[in-house]
Amino acid sequence: MTTENIRTYDVIVIGAGPVGENVADRTSAAGLRTVIVESELAGGDCSYWACEPSKALLRPALLRADALHVPGLDPAVKNPLDVEAVLAHRDRMSADWTDDGQVEWIKSAGIDLLRGHGRLAGEREVSVRTPDGDTVRLRARHAVAVCTGSRAALPPLPGIEDLRPWTSREATSARKPPRRLAIVGAGVVGVEMATAWQALGSRVTLLAREEGLLPRMEPFAGELVTERLREAGADVRFGVSVVAAGRGRDGEVRITLADGAELVADEVLFATGRAPRSQDIGLDTVGLTPGDWLTTDDSLTVTAVPGNWLYAVGDVNRRALFTHQGKYQARIAGAVIVARSRGEALDTGRWAVHSGTADTEAVPGVVFTDPEVAFVGLTVREAERGGRDVEVVDHEIGHLAGALQYRPDYRGRARILIDRERQVLVGATFVGPGVSELLYSATVAITAEVPVERLWHAVPAFPTISEVWLRLLETRRDS
Ligand SMILES: Cc1cc2nc3c(=O)[nH]c(=O)nc-3n(C[C@H](O)[C@H](O)[C@H](O)COP(=O)(O)OP(=O)(O)OC[C@H]3O[C@@H](n4cnc5c(N)ncnc54)[C@H](O)[C@@H]3O)c2cc1C
């Protein structure tokens, strides 16, 4: 590498998804000269093929499901969704897959944007292949942050190359509903896309290897979602594995199941997990293995590389694959990079890394299905696995006045986990229409370690679903 071709920055960020943008924002705002390298669209998967388009597809479906059960409102929503209007709204929410707005923001934040594919090229160096075939070499005085995200992981099925299956990208950006859509996978992407496309007119068959949906969550979450998906007309099957799949000349997809049964569909979505986008980013040049998740400590520093210059932030480190959690990490990583550049200690101030527990103890998430599933912290299974002594308190949300006002056929349940020794909340799961907005209250209770007895003084308004907090405390007192 010759020095005359090298551009030097304080910080190089690879990947302009929500996470990379937030790292760059923090370092640039602190006066560090920062460049961000992006190979596709600034804004990342979240803006164009994940959070934004999926929620735009789901919002009308969930609102209609609620409205269909509100007396007096039901006749107004009897007709099916206006598919074209929903897809047009989805397109707008995905900025029509253009990133002008993001590019403008990057410029306004004083960050340089370099379009192209970035690869590490040894310590503190990055080589970028630009769209017109040039190579630009970058050197970082202080830090390189890898924020390249994740991609859909496909199972190693025979013939999958010729199948042209949907991944989350096609499922969120498709131009029309397929007549028959098979979905393989019982996790968040599988159930959200089943809910959306069933509501948009597809006949969905959801194939789960496990014996329930959302297998990493409290079992009642998957049970309630299964009930509603089936009521909406979806065919939900458990304990089934796909052993082969192919696309015929007629365009139809034929899926063979382990028990020999065959399923025919127009499209098949594999929602079978995520893999890191780290195969082709030069990990071998710094002693790491291409294709691996990048392991970091709580300061988001890659532990296996000496010198405290390489950071991995967001999906690519596998700590918690959510936009909000990646942005939380980005705020920490940004502060750490700035502190190290100034020779300051990391154990003081708001982002003191030893206090960064939210990635392990209090990760919130919402599954936007009918009913919604909102969770934070531990499940019972996780508490048991970790040898945590917890008290489990359940309450049926459908019994609340606020729930019946919301939707007279309301079905839902709440569960909280209380650490017996410390008498603080360590986990909460809410399942029911409209519960997503309850989640922040539980997140605050967990991260602030509010003593459970003190929660009696946080009075929920009548008649709202948040009264479930009071009922949970009463259930505990009476048990
Ligand atoms: C269908 C679906 C729905 C989801 N819904 C939600 C939701 O509702 N809420 C939520 O919190 N999370 C959701 N997620 C998860 C969320 O999308 C991710 O956690 C988030 O996008 C991670 O952000 P990131 O910046 O780490 O990665 P990404 O958003 O993937 O961004 C990475 C960026 O890096 C770029 N890049 C990669 N390699 C290179 C390279 N070598 N050189 C240059 N650039 C590169 C990519 O082009 C991309 O722009 C969803 C995921 C899916 C699949």
C-alpha cells in the first residue's frame, strides 16, 4: 500500500445502516474526522428491507383486525384491505428505495460518505472498491467500526440455488401478494410476514420445525399468535421439516416435507435465521475468520484483535439483533472511541462501559402480529437455564376494563418475573392487541431496578391496558 493513495481519517465506519450512522454521528459530533463506507443504500436493511417496510405492511392489517371486533366500526372495515394502497404506503415508508434523505443527513452531520464495498486491509486500514471499479485506501488514526449488519441465512437444501426463494428482502419489498405463500420458520420474521401477507390476500402456509411459534419466547405468546393466524385463515403446521424444494417450469414451488408430504405454492419465504455480513470484509487481514460473527466486550471493541482500534457494532456482533439495541451500542461505541482518542478513562460518565447492561439484561422487542407480543429481559426458560431464582406472576389481560374497551373479544396475557432475592423485575412479556406501548414501562422498571413494592405507587390510569400492572401486583399479593 503506497501512502500517496491513502486518505487519512480519525474514524472509519464500514456500513451506513442505522448503527453505522449512529457511530459516525457520535464521533463526528465530537470533532473526529469520520468517513462512512456504504455498498448499497445509506440507511441499511432497517430502512428498506426490514423494520420500515414490514411495519408499513403490518399496520393496516393489525388495525383492521382490531376494528373488525369493535361494535359499530366493524361494517366500515368489512371489505378487504386495499392492497395497492398498502403497497404504495410501504413504498413511501421505504423512501422508494432511494437514499437521498439519508445522504443529505450524513452530509449535514459533517460525515464523509464513500460509496463502495469496504474491506479491512490490516491494522487501521480499509480498502474500498468503488462502483466505478476504483480502489480507495483509507487509514484511521483512532478507530475502524464494522457495522455491516446481517443477512438472511438459507438452509443447505438440495436445489435451493434454482428455487429463487424469498428471503426477508423479497418478503418486505414484493410488488404483489402471491396467491399461495409458504413460509418456513417460526421466528419473528416468519410470523410477522405470515400476518401481513395473509391479510393482503395470500393463502399462507406456515411451516414450523418446532412444536409452536416464537419458540424463544414465553410459550403463551406463540399459542395466542397461532390462534389468531388460524382464525385469519392461515394454515399453521408444527413439527414439520422441509427436506427438498424446487421450482417447476410452470413457476410453481414444490416443497417436500420430512414425512413425505408435498406442498405446492407460488412463492416460498425462508425465514430461517440470520448470518453476519462478514464473509468479504477482509477479516483474514487482521487474524479473524471470514464469515464469523464478531465478538466484542461491553465497549464494543473486538476482543481478539489487539490495540483497541477495531469495533463491531449492531447485528454483526450478534449481541441483540434489533435496530434499537444496535443504536444503543452505537452510542456506547461512539463515546468509547471519543474517550480513547482523548486518552480519557472509560469508567466515568453516562456511557461508562461497566454500566452497560442493557444488551444482556433488558433487551426489549416487539413482534407486530395479532396479537402483539412485547417482551423485555428474561423468560422463565432463560431464568431457569441461568440458575436464577425468580417468582413468576401471570395475569389475563382480557379481564381488564381497558382491554374490553379496546376490543371486546380481547385475548391476552402478561407475565412478570421477579428476582426473589433482590425483589426487582428481571423479565416481562405482554401478549395482546396494543401491548407494544406497555413495553417501555417494563424496560424502565428493569433497568432502574425499581423495588417491586414501589410499583404500587405507580398508578395506572383507568380504563387502560396498563392497569395490568396493578393486577399483576394484586395477583402476587393474593397468591
Ligand atoms: C424483516 C425484518 C424486520 C425487522 N423488524 C425490526 C423491527 O421492527 N425493529 C427492530 O428493532 N429491528 C427489526 N429488524 C432487525 C433490524 O433490521 C436490524 O437489527 C438492523 O437493521 C441492524 O442494523 P445494522 O446497522 O447493524 O445493519 P444493517 O441495517 O443491515 O446495515 C448494514 C449496512 O452495511 C452495509 N454493508 C455491509 N457490508 C458492507 C461492506 N463490506 N462495505 C460497505 N457497506 C457494507 C449494508 O449495505 C447496510 O447498508 C428486522 C429485521 C428483519 C429481517
